[in-house]
Amino acid sequence: MKATALRYGSLLIILSILLLGVVAYRLRATADDELPRVQLNADNIGPRPIEDLTSKTVQRDYALAWQTMEQAVSENKSALLDGYLTGLAKEDFTKRVDSQIKSGLHAHYTDRGHKLDALFYSPSGDAMELRDHAQLDVQILDGGKVIYDEPVNAEFIVLMTPGADRWLVRQIQATNGEKP
Amino acid sequence: MRLLLTVVFTFFAALSVAASEIRVPAQVTAGTAITISTSGSGEASFYLIGPASANKTKVQAGSNIPVDSDQLEHAGRYVAILCASDGCTAANFFVNPAEANRLSFLVHPSRIPVGTPDGISAVAIVHDSFRNLALKPSPVTFSIMAKNEKPVSAARTSENGVAWVRLTSARKEGPTRLGAAIGHADEIRVVQQVAADACNLRIKASRDKRGFLIETDPVHDCAGNSVPDGTVVSFTESDAAGKTTVDVPIKRGVAKVEMPIDGRAKITVASGVVTGNELEVAGGQ
């Protein structure tokens, strides 16, 4: 009787551990698929005021752009950049992915969010400049070995232009945060 | 005591051998070569990760590592990593944009009626020679060069790499060149300026076989530019039976229409929001 209880008890514990493992894996997968958090402050934008819909679209598309950039440098797939990047931004990240492939490297970003300040919106609505205060955890891996792992508070100047149905990141440049 | 000293000496000696270090300049200007110094000994891997590159090379720890100017053309954050037998060490530095000497020039719209106040938006995005956004304030000169008119220019200082201006279109129709210049670099765009709305729209009537031929004088805007062919002119005839409107495009500078008219009638003309003169005619017997 005691032996049977012990057997069932052990079985229950093993099943619970397996179940927890599956749940943890699923949670991590969901977190990876989540869009980075983006907050837009357009109080100082000019000369054109930003429309509500444009404001929402820019936040969504900037988040999607970061998601695809992070996936591209993590999986070394430059085709992922086609969706939300264009011009110099796409060119630069494609070069980065190509040289990562050549050197056997890849990067993993854990995105902790972006605070965007809209700086400029052209009178005709064909260009927008933003400053992004981003919080990221950056890991660089050579094969499977982590060679760099650091939390980064970065500042970027971003140029976005409208495409057919979305806003695209045209240029993104990290700055040291100093006022020019 | 001797043992203790040996242990302490061995500990510090081990520390000095094991700890590889890497020293980078804090700020670098785009397109400038640098040297990164390292400490330690033995074979090591050196990685340089930038906005558009991720390179790996074999080096000797403790040596100076030269980094060519072409590896530092993209402005942004770089990470230099040295991995030796004792582990990896890293240092970050920024590459700042070089002097502004290139422009991207966005002009909107490409076609505009003459004399539209602040109707043209011109935006210059300032770059250095490596196409980095040049963030230091730089003077940008915008100019508008209309046919047979004196060029007009306006100076603006770029802010965060962007300078912009609103311009009023010229008084004469035709292509107008818009320019933006910084240092020795300039960019030109052409905006087609078309006549504005019709002005002093006038019609005359003459009898023909089937009624009246109603014809406008050559249609011009208020600055004397010919309103382009294809612009629609509406003729409206009002008589005892009611109203009839005919829309006619301008052809060779004028719009004309044949109207069969019985009895007395009033004829008016309009193009867009502009109305012209009114005629009274009597047709039939």
C-alpha cells in the first residue's frame, strides 16, 4: 500500500515538472513574439501637428521595425528587414547581418522598451524625425558562446517616412546622448 | 610569514597575467582610423561590432589593434571585444558623424498653382560624406529660381540634421528650380508651376445655324498665365423652360459651346469657384 502511494506520488511529481517545463517554454515563446513597448511623446513636434491615427501607426510600426531588426540579427536573416525598414536603415542592417554570418556571430536583444520623442514632422507629411531612448539587454554570441552580455541604455535618432500602408524606418543612428 | 608572502605574490602575479584588458578612444569621428590597445598575453579573438558590421579577427593579446577608417564609417555605438584564454572583456565607444557635406532634399508638391503662399514644402536632411545624419547645427541655403525671375534664397540652420522652409510659388507658370545647398554640395528639384484659377472670365455670343455659339475670351489667371487646356468651364443657360448646364474643357486657350436657344435666355459662365459675365440672348424667330 505504502509502495503504491510512493509510486503514484513520484509519477505525479514527474508529470508536474514536465507540465511546468511546457508552461515555461510557452511563456517564453509568447514573450519573444511580443511587440516591444513603444511610447510616443509628440508634445514638441513641428512644424506639422501629428494626427491621432498617424501617432498610433508610427508607434505600432516602430515597434514592428524593432521586432524585425532584433529577429534579423538574432537569426541572421536579412529578408526579415524588408517589412519595416527602407533606405539606409535597411542597407546598414543587411550589411550587419551579412558580416555576422561571415564571422559566425549572432546577437540577441531583450527589448525593455522605447520612449520616443517626436522632433520633426515635415509640412507635407513625408518625413518624421524622432529621438528614441531605448532600454535593451544585448548579448553577442560567437557560435553558441556568449562573448558580450550587457544592459544598454541607448539613444537613437530615427528618420521615418510613409510607405503605401505603413511608416518605415529610413535611418536609425545611435548617438551618445550629448546635445550637438 | 614567508608562505604568506609567497601566496600574496602568486595571487597578484596571476591577476596581472590573467586579466586581459581593452582600451578604446571614448569618441571617434566617422571615417577616422584608430588603434585599440589591449593587455594580456597569448592568442585572442578580437571582435568589432558596429551598426553595419560585425567582424572577428585573430590577434595577440597585449598588442595594439589597428582599426581602418573604412571600418568606422557608420556613426553609432561600437563594441570592441577581446576574448583570450581567460575570458572576454569588452569596451564601448561612439563614432560621431563627420562634417556635413551632403544633402537629401524632399520637395512637395511637384505641381502647384502660381502665387500659392507657403505652398511648397522643402526639407533638407543633412548628411556627412558617409551618409550619417550630421547632427551638429549647419547652415543650409534654400533657393527658388523661377524662369525669367531673380532667384530668391533663404538661409536656415539645421536642427538634429534637418532644415526646412516653406516657399511661395512664383508668379509665372512653368518649371521652377528649387535648390538646397550646404558647403559645396547642392541638390536641385523642379516644381511645375501652373496657372491659378481663372480670372476675369468673359464670354461672347454669336448666332450660328442651330442657335448660338457661346465662346470665352482666352482664359487667364490674375497674373496673366494661360489656364491649361482641359480645365473645365461650365456654361449655364436659363430660360422659361428651366436651366441647362454644359461643361466644356478649355481647348487652345478658350472654351466654346453651341446652344440651341428659343426665346429669351440668360447665359452665365463659371470655372471652379470663379464666375464670369452674364449674357442675355434672344433666339428662335
